[in-house]
Amino acid sequence: MKRRIKNGKTKIESPPEDPQMPIPQTPEEQMSAIYRLTLSWTRQLERSRIAEYTELLNRPWRLIWLNLLSGTARGVGIAIGFTFFAATIIYVLQVLGALNLPIIGDYIADIVRIVQRQLELNTY
């Protein structure tokens, strides 16, 4: 059922009937319709992989291991990405500082010097 709000009122509508699916009249047709509906639900559940998810929830150590592994991979990816991004920004700032722009060049040169000093002090 769908709810549609008109003029501040909630209206409940029945779903539109499918013109291809006639209303089952005999018990055999009703059972056939129920079978098709159940089969459709089964296929949708299989596509959603709910069984694998339920199995994973029943094995907490595997769930912890998978979350630890995915978190580590995500952290390494973020570190590599940020390092690349920061190096690109520093390179661009050095190029802009070398251009000796009137006002901006001094600020960029100061920022580059500060970053280079910090990199020299923090040796790991």
C-alpha cells in the first residue's frame, strides 16, 4: 500500500493491479500464485546473500577478523592517498613560490619553509 499526502491528509491506496496477472479464482490458481510469489521471494533473498550474512553473524571471531582486516586496508589506503595529495600540494606551492608572485609568493614561500622544517625535525 502506498501513502500519498494531499491537502494535509494521508490517503492509503491499494497497489495497482497487474493487468498480466489475473486474480486467481480456483484453489489451484491460488496455490500456483502463492508458489510463484514464494519463489520470487526466495530468489530475492538469494540475491541479497542474507544467508552468508547470517552465517557471518553467527561466527563473531570471523566477523572481528574481517573488520580488522578491512579497517587496516582502509587506513593504509587513506595514508597513501593523503601522502600523495600532500606531496602534490607542496610541489605546487614550491612551483608557485619559485614564480616570485608579488604578495602570494612570500606567503607560499613561508608555508613551504615551515613544512620543510617540520619534515626535517620529524625523522622517524
